[in-house]
Amino acid sequence: MFVFDLQATLPDFALRVALDVGRETLVLIGPSGCGKSTLLSMLAGIRKPGEGRIVLDDEILFDASARIDLPPERRRIGYVLQQYALFPHLTVRDNIAFGVRGIAAAERERRMRDVVALLRIEALLDGRPTEISGGERQRVAIARALVTQPRALVLDEPLAALDVEHRSRIRLELRSILARLNTPTIVVSHDYEDARVLGDRIAVMNLGGIVQVATSAELIRHPASEFVARFCGTNLVEVTIAGTRTLAAFDPWRAVLARTPSGAQHEFAGHVVDVARLGAALRVHVEGERSLFVDLHVEEGAVAYDAGDAVYVSVTAADLRPYLPPSA
């Protein structure tokens, strides 16, 4: 079990995060600059928190009040950076072995064989980082972290360096790898789709604090706040149901987008601010009285929408559900 309760004063806000992570993958998501990467650096021992405690497998790694602060090499936390930080002049084999260069040769070779087999990178060993793909570099970086036999693993934006074309496939590969580890793992991302695919649980973070921890299904059905709903792509609108003005939620794939009003009972005017590829769909971000998302099949996207276009978003009453946060 990986348990921590940390506080730190950052330039723009105070960070306060308390989480328990078992043998699972927890994805920490939130907007850029909310403190996600800072938290990882504190867990790894690279940055010192102001207050708090970190415990891993019943060993205290950090305790401000008891003045315990183990150095990174004694914490046994595998840390995979966003850009992977591989040495370009070394082969893949030597990059992986770099983390265990101080142990006996036989043990080093045994560990190397284990992680190479786990990550299926046998064919890459004699190449150099510049000669392999982004997804292959990711697996090498994970192998270098795992060869040290860490008790926990933290990955900072592991998919951010990948192009859109390969991101979906490599995301699924990473999910398979993490599922086989049986190790407390924390993945940082600003992308909800990454979190949905990779995470057993998701912790939504904003301005240094945890807003909600839940599964992806729970976040979509019962977001704890409008911030969580927007970040996860759930639409929230004010509608009149049975004569009562209330807040209701609906999913982006249930919405209909048009250039002219349809006269539907629940219809909202706005303008397009962004169109992004999301797997086999296009996600259209519409700003009006509220911020809304509409998912279109790629073939529907042939009716091109551009930023600034005036549009109308409609949804049927059957696709609306009452907004019920977890405390309700």
C-alpha cells in the first residue's frame, strides 16, 4: 500500500493531497499547472514537501514531524519522466542496465531478462533510442524503471510525447503492461481519455487539491462538481423538467449538433471553440451559456465545423439525467 498526505506552498496555491493507492493503477488528472507533476517529484524524493507523510509497504519514506526524508535511491520508486530521459548514445540494453549497474552481474542479467520479456522488447536491445519509435521508447523507459524492482511506479504524462496517430494504440499497450505489474502505480495525465483507459481509479486534481476519486464510470455518472463534469466531458445544463428548473447531465455522444435551430425542447445556442479527434469520433467543443461537448462520428465530421461557427446543440429528454453529485 502506498499512502501519503502531503502539503506544500507553491507559487500560485497551496498543495494538499492525501491518497491511498493499493496494487492498482491510479491516474491523477487535472489541468496543466495544478500540481500533478510536483506531487510525483515529492513522492520520488526529488522535491521536499512542507508537511506530511509518505508510507510505502509500512516503511516511512517521509515524515516532516519526525524529520525522516529518505533519498530517492532508498525509496525504490520507479519514476518514468514525460520525455523518457533515455541516453541517446547508449544502446537500449545499456539504458535498461544503467539503473542496476551497481549489483552483481548474474543478478543484473536475471533482472534484465525478466523485464525485457515482460515488455516484449527483445528485438530492440541492440538499437539506440533515436532508432526506435515513441511507443518503443516508452517501453524501454518503463523497463529501466522496473529493472530496479521498485515497490511503486510513477509515470509523468507517459503518452504526451506521442503523436495522435499512435497514441490510442500505445495507450492500450500501456494498459496491458500496467495490469501485469501488480504494483501500486500512479500515472499523471491532463487527458481524460488516457485516464479512462489506464486507470482502475481516477483522482481529479485542481489547484493543488483532490476534487474527487472514483472509477471512470462513477465520474461520468456522478461528478462531484461542475469542474469534474467539464473535465471528464460530461455536459451539464439547466433545463425545466415537470415545471421545475433543475441541473441535468447528458453525454456528448447523445447530443445533436446543427447549424440551424431545430426547435427541440432542450436546445442550446453557442459557437465552436475547438474540434479534436477522439478515437473514431470528433469532439466538438461549443461555448454558449454553458460549455458543451458533442461527439460526432468521423464520417459525420465531413460536414466540417470550424472555430467560430455558430451552432445549436440539442438533446432529447430521454437522454437527460438529474445531476446528482456523490453527496446527494
